[in-house]
Amino acid sequence: MMDWLLKIKLITNYSIKKVFVFFYVLNYVLMSLSSQDVPTTTQSFNIDGIWENKSVFIEIVNSNEADINISLTFKPFYQYWYDGIYFTKYIPDQNSIVRIDNGLYLEYWEKGSANEDNESKNTEGFYWRPCGNLKEISLDKPKIQQELTGYYVLNTEDNASIYAIRYWISSVDYSNDQASFTTNNIEKPEEITLLVDKYLNINGTVYTCATGRRSVIRNVKLLSKFPGTPLYSQDNTIMVLNSPYLVLSKINDIQAEITKHNSIIYPPHSGEAKFEEPSVYKKIENNELPLNGGSYFKSGFETLEDSDVEN
């Protein structure tokens, strides 16, 4: 009897040890996995490179790091001369710029789900929420948009409508309150109440679409199409309506480009202003202008031609 009890005790202790070792190994594996860099499908905010428009080169370095650097090289004098490299202290927030293909945009819209204050099953839509408010990237504090516009796209069984909602700068604190507007469907005159964000907080500036404590939006405009040519991101969550603020430049070394461009020697010119006497004065000297409001004496009476008036 004692032998059996001893065997049972030994088996029990051995099983407990096996369970303990199993959980210890499992915990070690999980801890090792959690300490690794797990790949994610979310792309980093990376707009490194040299970008340009007609008036400036902008080079961005370490765009997805805390020590991001942005330098500007201006193109004054009708691009005959490239200025030096200047670094700006005013670094835009990551949500101030969006990249689509090889263009950078300061004004863009983010797609949000529709929010209807009714249980209609015959409508569906989405709201393009304005996100960017910068007018430029500059050495000084950049100017911002005083007004923004959101677009609510409402799809019904019969048609699609676009409602433009105006936002303006407000001095109130930001909150997640909502505002509403009511619309009538053309084919079916049933009222549909739609909800959008009453406030937007973009780069520390608060915008509102309703006055004071009101929650009803006034002066909503109905559009037949977007005011511009829409361009969408690959995942269809970002929309832009205008040309890019900057395009990706073909140059790789901004300092070398400055040296190369500024070494160009243009052919000299006299700088004298040339004035050519308009033909109308010659006609005055030759008495060839029309007389009595319609005819002029040249070789007999003739009708005044349109080309004579233009010349």
C-alpha cells in the first residue's frame, strides 16, 4: 500500500513539473514574440525628398522622425536665380500634408461614414471631412485657411447629391458635438436629416459650421459635382480637388543644383526700351481716320473696316 502511495505521489509531482515547464516555455516564447518588431500594413508618414513648385524648392529629411528637417530654396527673379538654403522652424504637423502619387497636398479631405438621424433604408452616403488648413510651407509662421468646406455625398435609389458645408474659424473650445441639416429628396420628397461634426480641430485651430450653441447648419449648398477634379488615394479614404502644392523634383542634390543653375551666363542685352509708334498715329498724320462716325477720305469715300478700328 505504501508503495502505491509513493508511486502516485511521484507521478503527481512529475506532472506538476511538466505543467510548470510547459507554461514557463510558453511564457518565454510569447515574451520573445512581443519584444520583436511585428510588421504592420500601416504605412509610415514618409515624404522625404526634394519637392518643388514654380517659386521654391523644399527638401524634407526624416519626415517620420522627431528630428524632421525642412529647408527652402527660393526661385526669385523669374527663376533666373536660385537663392540659398534656409531652414524653417515651423514644422507642419503630420496631418497637415498628404501625399498622393508624386504630389504633396496641403488641402485634402478624409472620408468618413454617413451619420443619419433617421432609419431610412433607401439612402447611403459618406462625408468628406476637411483636414488640411495650411496655405503654404514657409520660413515664417504659415498662413492658414480662414474657411473650409466639407462635402456630404448622399446616394439614393435615384440619384446622388453633394452638399457643401462651410466651416469658419471659431474662438470656442473644441468638442465632439454634432450639427445637422435636413434635405429633401427630389424624386421622393421625404425629409432626411444628416449629421456632421460641428467642430473641426486642425493644427490647433478650431472651425465650426454652426453659430453659437446652435446645432442646425444654415446655408448648405447643393452641388451637382465637386468644385474641381477629384483625385483619390489608393484606399479611397483621401480626396484632393486641386493641383498639388509641391511635386517631387527630379534633382537629388539641391546645393549642386543651385551652383549649376546660378553659373548660367545669359546673353547681354542693351536694356533700352524700344517704343514702336502705334499705327493709329500714322493714320492721324495721313488723315486716314474715319470722319463723321463711319467713313474716311482716302481715295473716295469708303466704309470703315473692323481691321482699321483694331489697328
